[in-house]
Amino acid sequence: MENIKAIIFDAYGTLFDVNSAAEKCKEKIGKNWEGFANYWRTTQLEYTWLRSLMKRHKDFWEITEDSLNKSMKVFNIEPSMKNDLLDLYKVLSSYPEVKETLNKLKEKNYKLAILSNGTPSLLNRLVSNNNLENIFDDIFSIEEVGIFKPDSKVYDIPIQKYKIQKEEIAFLSANTWDVSGGGNFGYNSIWVNRNNNIFDNLDYSPKNQVKNLSQLLDIM
């Protein structure tokens, strides 16, 4: 990690809590709100991968809505809740340690950026809503290349912008497939393992994992 020049963060599940939208409606959704939230997220990711393979691209917001439609039917959630859930997804909460950790990293003069499946407008709103707008040097969206992670074209976006080597980037994600995607591309990938999960077998094993972003300060 001594030669790191840029620290790149995934957004959904890494900086921002993807379950926070459903959690804010848990009284209406009922006791299965967390299962619903996880199903929505899993379906959302599956749709990104399938559309990339089929070369039938839709942006992340359209996929978020499509996956919500299916999830609501599976969990028998009232259709009237759809707009509330979508509105809450636009303003997901960041994890508690995120802002303080990012500010400390910025003091160390690293390039800080987001690299996400999200659309630019969605990402900018999340950053602004969580008062992080003066922290990031760049917010990179897969819309620049028109295909979702873990396609290598996505991970190449910061390389082209910063004109640095792959190994000079530390990449953090809570998604094991994303950690593996970045690691196989050549990043120093770090797994943010908030829930004590098991890493996937995808030809990459991260040298470092953290329980939350604050532990990144010890590594860097």
C-alpha cells in the first residue's frame, strides 16, 4: 500500500446502506422487511449482470425500478408503496464512519473517488444528501462505458483519468464479486466485510479486509 496514489470506493453497500430505504418503511412492510431488502438488492445486481451479458443496457435507476417491481410481487407488498421506496432509495444513508474516515484520508492528499454502477445524477444526489460533496475528486459512473461491473472497461475509467498504474489504486467494495473484479483487473482491492460473510471463489483473494472504513486508516 506504500505506492497508492488514489483510493476508489464502490458506492452501494460500501459507502451507502442499500437496506436503509426498506428499513425506513419497515413498519409498513412488516417483519420480512430485511428479507425483502436483500431480495431487491440481489435481483438488482442480477439484472445488471444479465443485461451486460445480453448487451441490453438500461441505466441503474431503470434496473432499480424493474427489480423493485419483481420484489414487491414476491413479498406481496402493496403497489402504493413503490414511489415511497424509490424516493428513499435516492437518499440512502451513508454508514456512520464514512464521513469522518473520508475527511481523514483527504488530509493525506490521496485522490478520492467513487466508481459505481449508479447514474451520475443518483450518485451526486447521494453524495450531496450525506454532506460529502467536498470530499471526492471524481464520481465515476459506468455510464461512461455503457456496461456494468465487473467488466474491465469500468475499472479502467480511473486509470484513463489519472494516468496511473493499476497497482497504484486501492479499491474498496463490500461486494465480493466487485472486489474480485477490481483485483483481477490489477487494483489493490480491499474487502469491506461488514457482516462477517464468506468471500467468493473468483480467482482473487484480497490481502486486506476491514469491518468498516475506519479500519482503512490503519492499513493506509
